[in-house]
Amino acid sequence: MSRADDIFAENMRDILENGVWDTGLSVRPHWDDGTPAHTIKKFGIVNRYDLQKELPILTIRRTAFRSCIDELLWIWQKKSNNVHDLHSHIWDSWADETGSIGKAYGYQLAQKAIYKEGEFDQVDRVLFDLKNNPASRRIMTNIYNFADLHEMHLYPCAYSMTFNVSGDTLNGILNQRSNDMLTANNWNVLQYAVLLMMFAQVSGLKAGELVHVIADAHIYDRHIPIVREILDKPRHPAPRLYIDPDVKDFYDFTLDSFRLENYEYEPLDKKIPVAI
């Protein structure tokens, strides 16, 4: 059975049984009807995913694979901050009349800095170091830029990746300040697992382990009945991910470079509300 299901279920049960409510506090998120969106949370959850064993994707509910990868390419490859460059509508609530989400996500990855080896943005610096300086302990990205926070329509949730090469294997740590566990947890895990695989492939490395560090792992009040329903569902083996082996340049990946094989999942007949 999928290890991602096991980890997700363990996290959710831990939060429900041992978490702390914020109902006595004033909170920023709210529901569409204006009601404050309160949460029950655990602090400091750390999960590890071995990408050499299986793809970390849920089977107790569907993770929308193509939309997930499309957003990944939007942020890391297009380095865009405009929803008109995205094929889904997941960012529409945070976009202005021009489609911009402000100086967030892809905008930050596109910012360039000057190094002794030349001028690079954050993504190209990672790609350069993986090929030319894999022993470096400085291969990382960070999009939580304090100087630009006031111009971001949503502060970055998954904000930092640290890459580390051990022998011929690329590992990574994803740091996340906040995680809506039902809506976005596996979405984030799957995205950054695939990102690690993409970087590994174009750098002549094997993808190894993804470590996911979550500061505030929470379940929203209106999500709890859905979570309980999902946790009782049957589980299936993880699918296989096919990535076009002929792609050797990170910027040559397209949505059609990826394919899930034998993805079995349990249906969910409820729409999951999103707090904004």
C-alpha cells in the first residue's frame, strides 16, 4: 500500500487527537461566507519520503496530478506570478484584476543575483551547482523575501528548498511555514518530489529522499468530517511515475513529459472548501 497514505493518516490522526485549537484567537483566514476559518494544529511535523521506493501520492483520495505538475512548472520553470500562465484556477482567489499574485512564488525564483561564476536566478543557480559543484552545502532556494512581503497577495507557504548530493543521489528538504493538511499536504509533497526527480534527471543524479518539515500543520474546522471519511477509505499501491528520459534540460520539460501508470484511488463525492 502507498506509504504516502500511511504518513498522511498518521499525521491527521495525531492532529485530531493531540492538536491545539485556535478558536479563542482572531484568525486571518475565512470562509466564503465570511465566517472565520479556525483550525486544530500540531507544531513541527517532519515526514520523510524515499523516492527510490515509490511516488508519494495519496490513494485514499485523488491528488490531481496534471494540475499539480502544471502549477509546479508555472512556479519553477515559467517563474510566473500571473494566473493567466496557469491552466487551473487554484490561485484565482489571490489574483488581482491583471491576474497577478504580486511579488510571490515564481517572481521570487526569477530574481537574479551576481556570483563569481556569473549572474543567476535561484533556479538556474541550483541547476549550475548540481552539475558543477555537487559537494556544495549551499544549494538552496528561498522565496520568503521580507522586503517584498507587503507586495505578495499571499505569503509563501512552502518557502524553501535545500538540495544535498550524497554520492550519486540528490536529496532535498522542503520547509513549509503553514500547511492546510487536507487541501494541500499531498499536493505539496507530490510537487516537490517530482521537482527533485526533475533536477536529478537533468543533473545526471538519482532522486533519493524528500524530507518535509512543517511548522504549522493544521486541519480547518469545516474539513474535519471529510478527513474522518477519508481516513476510513481503503488504500491502494502507489502508482508508477513515468518521466520522459530524453529530457536533459530542465526547461524542456512539459506537462506531457510526465505520466502516471496504474493510479488507483478512492473517490470523494464532496467538494473541499478552501479558506482564503
